[in-house]
Amino acid sequence: MSLPTTTTAPPSAAVQARTFSAVLVANRGEIACRVIRTLKEMGIRSVAVYSDVDKDARHVALADTAVAIGGTAPSESYLKIDAVIDACRRSGAEAVHPGYGFLSENVEFAKALDAAGITFIGPGVGAIEVMGDKIRSKNHVMAYDVPCVPGIAQPGLTDQELIEAAPGVGFPLLIKPSAGGGGKGMHIVERPEDMASTLVTARRVAASAFGDDTLFLERLIRAPRHIEVQVLADNHGNVIHLGERECSLQRRHQKVIEEAPSALFESLPDGAGERARIGEAACNAARSVNYSGAGTVEFLVSDDHPDEFFFMEMNTRLQVEHPVTEMVTGIDLVEWQVRIAAGEVLTVAQSDVVLNGHAVEARVYAEVPERNFMPSMGRIVALAEQGAADATVSGHRQAHANVRIDSAMRDRLEITGDYDPMLAKVIAWGEDRAAALDTLDAALGRYTLLGVDTNVEYLRLLINDPEVRAGHLDTGLIERKLPSLEFRHVGPAELIAAALTLWLERTGAVLAGDAWKSADSWRVGGRGAWTVTFGVPGGGVVAVSITEEDSTVTASIDGGNPSSIKAVDRTATSIALELDGGLVTFAVGITQGDAQEIYVGNDGWSCRLEVLNRAERLRRMLAGIEREDGAADPEVRSPMPGTVVSVSVVDGDLVEEGQVLLAVEAMKMEHQLVASVAGTVHLTSKPGDLVKADQVLATIHVDKTSTDEEVQR
């Protein structure tokens, strides 16, 4: 079944005559690519901006014009208001689309554009000011019959005032920053005695992320569902909603899987009635600030009492998950943002909005789920976003009839720690929810990105969980499920495929071929064994040997029984081999340089194997021998490149095992590092230090005498 199309009639000729000749996209990554796609379809010249590190980014290549705006850090580029306005003047852009994040909800940016005579493709300054402050917005919308979560929301509350107010709100409660969004900086407090320490952390994170440490409290609603409503409003008094999105599958308040419509409302006898009620509340929130453009009103909905919903906030911008609404309505939200900003009348009536089928979106992140979602960085060495359309034309990639991939990925792209770790979004449509989930699962299985660790395997495990399939969702489900997820680990087939790939590349070997054409050492009776040593995830060392004799190729791992390899099909990015009677196929990618690595993967899973030279292999083996079996490593290393944002101990302190020592921030996320053993800590880093992956930030010296005495007791 083909995707639905909009039911609206075209605007009148008089309205249609007004448009923009050039629009600047003040963003990067997949959202910049997605906006540029619609601008091209509308015949509007697109202007990209880019930081120093993004000069070769895909959104730069897609745009008609690209303007450099500064250094790598967001504060030196994408967040520089003056640089963006200057880029508009230099390129002739009459309007700016902000995407999401960066300056999209920055009221000073909207004011500066207005002063410069440049149209902001978004709501008016008043709407941003009211809705950009969670305290003010809650108090504001309550006057317009929009229900809100019980709590205390007053500006300027001190830590002591918040501590005193907490019992009246009730525990457990949620500490939330007034500024910002995306769930960042929110903290759950279960007990009164935890309030003081949690407030310190919450203020630090809020100040760092949003430049505003104002906090407020809300009662924590157990097992809530996060349901949001998409609204569209023009400058002529017309406001409609485009149905709801279910965004309950979250980790640390960050959405992971989103879908439209909500499984909750679909399961209710009067789901259409509940949808109308929550949709009208969203429209009232928009009307209360004379909203213009596309916006999203977010609600908490009780799973036990779906007729009870509470306003959380309004995002005065496009949402990351907007494609699922587009998939079920056929309405291009970016197109309407541009048309409304140009002064057009919204020609879509509420009765025109029909939700056709079901759509689900999965966010692909550069992270390692099994290591507490640690950010991952590196260079892409193999990319296959299956069935992708011509990347020079399309801002999103239509892989199959019912699959859409919004992506900014390109081969050899360097993924750094400077920006958000989201790489792409895979969106699937089906006639019903089960079909949409099946289609998404298949699409994720085809999705290949090597060179950087991703969460694709985790996404497939999640959408195939029985509770998720049944639609029994809440915002705490992911945290409960994570410990029981069975992640796949590297095995013999992956090791042999990696070794065989390197053997074919390095030796020039051709299975069952002419020995005289091989670059390998050749001898009468066949080639000698060729061995490669891999460093595997978790710190182990594995040696794989490939032997060819009498046109028979075998592989053995650490000197074990050999496995027979019969047929091989090798391409630039894949290898297929018949191993012990079974056919296996892997995507493969090899990094270049002194520290060579090889990535292998299939079915949405991948792993990184280090190719070790003799010296490194010996060092690791000796380190393993010197350390007692099962002993913890006394060195505390940074798991990724980043910045030390806090140090919780003083050099020379006695620390306990598991005690937080310091925190490192990368890809907009803060990661706390803890002591692996008890002892005396010696620090080698301080707040503000830029650190490399695997750099030693602290060392813990264990008191041998105390340890021996403890054992004797």
C-alpha cells in the first residue's frame, strides 16, 4: 500500500504568489538535510552554514549555497547569532529555518532576525518567551483549561526553598530545569535526604547546558506515558492538530522510539474521543500564545487512567520525531512551516486530517549500549543505508516503499564528540502497528554503518520486546528492560571473517588460485600459516591463523581445531563465506593508519576488532599476567574524548570502591567515572581539561598492608 497523501486543496493564487527566494538552514546533520530536501521540492534556493569540522558534511554538499560560520564548538559556530545573520546577508537569504536544537528556541535569535529584517521560520517572540520557560508556561496555560502536573513552579527559588517545598509536592518528585528541553537536566528524587545533593548536580547541569540554573519541582507520576500532539497554526487565527505521537520509550528522558498514533488511544473503545480531547488541549495551549507554525505540546498520560493527561511543555519548533506524523498524515510539516512564515493561510482544516496506518521511528546513535550508552567516535568505513535515493537530490533516503531514512551520513565521514550523537533516523510505515514494527525491524537489520559503534542492535532488541509489541509502554520501561537484554558478542564466525578479509587484502591471496600470482610467501606443498592477532571488545586477545594447502583453506582460533572455508565472495565492503557447511555474510570495513582496526557486522549488529602488532600483543599479555585474576584496574581512564567537567575528590583522598571521582562530558552527555578499588586516589586531571580516549585521569593506590589485615580478619 502506498503512503497516504495530503487531502488539502492548493492555496489560492493570491496567497501562493508570496514566497521566499532563498532560505538559510541554521543547523547541521540530518535535520539540515531534511529541511533542504523540502526547500528543493518547493523551488527555493537553500543556504547551508557549517563549522570548521563540518566543511565536508553532507548538508553542505546538498545545499545550493554554503557559508562558513566559525570554529568547531557550537558556541563558536552554530550558536553564534551574529555569524548566522551575517551568513544571511552574504547569501541573500530572506528567511531562516532553525531546525531543532541550537538556536531553534532562542528568543534573542528571533529578535535579532526581526531587527535585521529576516523572517524567522517559527513562532513569534512572545510564544517563544512564554513557552521557553517551563515555570512560566505551566502557570500560563492553566488559565486556558490545560491541565498541569501538581508541583511548585516559581522563578528564583533557592535550594533551601525547594527543599522546604518538596514535602508539599510529595515524594518521589522530579527536579526540572526551567530552561532547555529534551529531558536534559531532569533528576528523580526518591527521599527527602537526597534533595540537597541532587539540587547541586541539577543546577550545575542546567547552568552548563542552558545558561540558566533555575529549577522547579513536579510530582513524579509513576509509569507515565509520554504523549505529544503536533499542532499547526497560521498568522490568520487558524489552529489544528495532526494527531498524537507516542514517545514513552525513553532513556534518561531522551526519546529512543517514537510512533504515531499512540498505541494507548488505539486500544481504547473511545480512542477517537480521547484523541480529540488531548488535541483540543494542545490547540488551546497554542492559541494562548498566538502560536504560528509547527509546534508540539507534550503531555504525561496515566496508563491506568488514560482520560487524565497533564501538560509538560510546548516545544516551539520542529521535533526530531516529526516524520512519523508526516508518514500517517501525508502532510509535509517543513513545507507548511515555510508557507506559514511567508504569510499563507492554513488550508488544512481539522476535518481534513486523517491518520492512515501506523508509523514508527528509531533514532540511530553513535553509542555503546552495553557500556552504559557510552558515546562512540571514529570514521565511517562502510555505509549501506539500503536502497537509498540519490543523495545529491534527496534530503532523506527512501529505502523501500514504506521506509524512510533521514540521515546525514556519508562514507569516510568523521564522527567527533563535538555534537549530539544522533546519526540518523529510520522510519517505517505499516497498515497497522504490528506491520510498522515488522517493517522497522527489517529496515534496521539492513542498516549498515561501520567504523563507529551504534545502537542499532539495541533498537531491534527493544522493538521486539513482548511488552513493546503489546503496546504496554511507559517512560521507565527501557531502564527496567536493559539489564535483561541479551547483546550479541563476537564469535568464531566474526573472527574468521575478519581474519580472512585481512588475509585476502594483505597477501593478495586468491582461493584455489594461481600461487605464482600471490604476494604471500609460497612454498612447495602450499602456503604457510598466516596469523593475525585481534584485540576484542572487553580487553581480550585472540589469534586467528589462516592456512591454505592443496586448495583447501582452514582457519583456527588460538590454535584450536581448524574450520574449513570453501567459498568466498569478497567485495569492497562485504565478505560472504561458506564456513563448516554454513553460509555467512558480513559487512566489513578497515580503518587506515598505524592503529588499524577492522569492523565486521550483519543484521544490525557490528563489532570492532583491533589489529595488534607483536609489541602490543606482548604488552597486553604481560599486563594480564601481572594483574591477579579478577583484580580491578587501579587506573581510571576516560572512556572517550571529552572535557573534564567536575572533580569530586581531592588528590590524596581515601576513596571507596564505586565512589564517584570525576565526570567527563562528550556529545552533550555527562559520564561519571568511579573508583574500581578502594585506596588513595592520585589525580592527573582537573576541571576544564580536554582528554583523549583511554587517557588516565586518576590512579588509585591500594594499601597492601590494610588489604592483608582485612583478609586475615
